[in-house]
Amino acid sequence: MKLIFRIEKNNRYSLIPLIGAVHSRMKDVQIFIAKSVQELVKVPPPAVVAYSFMSFDLDQIFKEVHDLKAMNYTLIAGGPHVTAKPYESLRLGFDHIFVGDGEENLLKFLNGEKKIVFDGLKDRINLDDYPPFCAELDLFMPIEITRGCVFECAYCETPLIGGRKLRHRSIESIVYYCEVGLKKNRYIARFISPNSFGYGSVDGIKPNVQAIDELLFELKRSGMKEIYFGTFPSDVRPESVNDEVLKVIKKYVNNRSIVIGAQSGSEGILKKIKRTHSVEILLKAVDLILANGFTPQVDFIFGFPFERDEDRYETLNLMEKLLKMGCKIHAHTFMPLPGTELEQVGSAFMPEWFRRKIAQLSSQGKLYGYWEKQQILSQKLTGH
């Protein structure tokens, strides 16, 4: 069987673990990587084409699926949009779709199981059973150390895609795959986690300091030259920051910043978007991060349609306070993602005075991020 992965910058983290799973278990499957349709059609049918995509990629996906369907390729898909909108995805023209975890179900499909919808939401995988990347094909990415999220933020797809029960990759597995990377001259360790300070914990909130210490110690001992923990794509929740865990990671990591989510300076907005922390908890976490010699990079989300000017002023005031403390501001614009509680509230809205203020902070180097591009994507999601 020929299996073509339609890979792009935005879906690498979704597809590379699947490529690793297939390559490690299905030696009779020929794997091809296509970065464009032009590359893809060099592999003639019969062949299976695997997609993973987000909702704002729909226009491109629709066109590609239409063209490939006419050429008699078998088309399969998974990822954020498919998990949130499975039957809408089928109507795009896919032959089989995969919701939730894809590794085990993709193998079942390749072994001859022919369901239309493969459900990876009910039967979740053990991360240790599958590789985090495909070293043999030189396809590397940060190692996913935790899948799932115990939090229920109203704007976020992560609990839907990964589930609300945490699954941690074992220390032994993480170290093993880092050592695999070392043999390919990959000396930098980065991780994927919805809350890196929740690694190894039972509740996903209180840090398991012993597990984090052991993990980072073993990685250092294995020969990793650089370790990044608590920075993208393994950000930190304010509720999980304490002095003990910061002192432990300080012994091992190369990052001098910690990415932490505030999202808003308004207590009212924090409650509406179901953040489980207050501004006070955030500020305490920031104080601890600074006291341990790290620079906090604080995430904010602008443009919730139900924001009032009062909420916006509270957010600006908090950002100004954080900037004076020595923080950096990482800016995002709200996007009504399918499958989230806020899917139907409308696209992001920022009054002109507020948008000018954010642009001013950006021009002064006090704020960074793709908030302007995300504003366009937010409108695209709602058809405006």
C-alpha cells in the first residue's frame, strides 16, 4: 500500500507522530511525504492520502480534495477540524475520518478495518506505545510528554482533541527517544505539553517536582546539550507555578524565559472563559518566576466579543504593570474554534482605540505575536 502524508508547516506536529507510528509497525506500507499537490500527484493511485488540518484551512482543503477525488485517490483525514466537525468533514469528500487520537486507528485502517469514522475519543492510547517522531525518515519535532488537559477553557480545543484525562509519556520513553535523536545529532530537547509544570502529576495542576527533576536530570545525563522546558510549545499554567519547581528546572534548562497564560486582566472575562485562576494568582506566579531569574512571557487573548471597555482597560493596566515588572507580552486574538464552548459567539472584535494601543505597544517592542493575522483568521472562521 502507498500512503501519502500531505504535510505542511501547520500540521507537522499532528502528522509526524502518525508517520512514526506507521513506519514502526507497518513495514509493508510505502510512506511518501508531499509538501504540495504537485509533489503528491507524482505518486499515482491507487494510494491513500492522509490529511490533518485546522478550520481556517478549509478553502484550500476543499479544492485539493475535489481535485484528488477526481483522480481516484483514497482520502483520509484527522486533526482539529475533523475532530470538532466529523460529519462536515466527510461531506468535503473524505472516504474515512479519524477523530481524537489517531495512531492506533490509523494502524487498524491500514490493516484492513474500513469504518467511515474511526473514534479515537473513547479509546485513548498510551503515549509510550508509539514513537513521538520518525527518526528513520529524519522527521523530528518536540516530544509530546503529556496529552490531554484537565482545564476547560472555553476558547480551547485541546481538551476535545486530547481528552480531559492526562496521559504522561514515561521518563524512560522520553529519554529513550532523546537518545535516538542524539544519534542523529539532535542535541536540543523541546517538549509539547498543555502545562509542562503538570508533567507527571495526578491532577495536572500541582507539580510533581520529583518527576520533573528526574526527567531533566536523566536528559542532561544522556548528553542533551540544551533543554527547553516551560517555554513554547510547553507553556505553563499560573496555578502550577511554585518556588520548588522553578528551583528544580533552573538547574537544567537553557531557556531564560517561561511562557505563562494570563489571557485577560479582567476577573469577569477570566470567569467567562473558564480560566481557573485570578489576576492575583497570575501575579504571584510572575513574582516567583522573576525571583528565580526567568523572564515571564505572558500570554493575552484580545477581542472576545463580550468584552466591554472596562475589561479592556483592566487588561491594558495589567499589561502595563507586567511590563514594568520586566515581563514580555505575547499577544493573541480570539478565534471561535469549532468544538469549543465559544464557537458560536462570533468573530473577534476590537474597537479602534484598543487596536491602536496594541499596535503602539508592538511598535515599541513591548508586545509580540501574530495577533493581527489571527484577527483575520477569526473573521474567516465566522465567514465575515
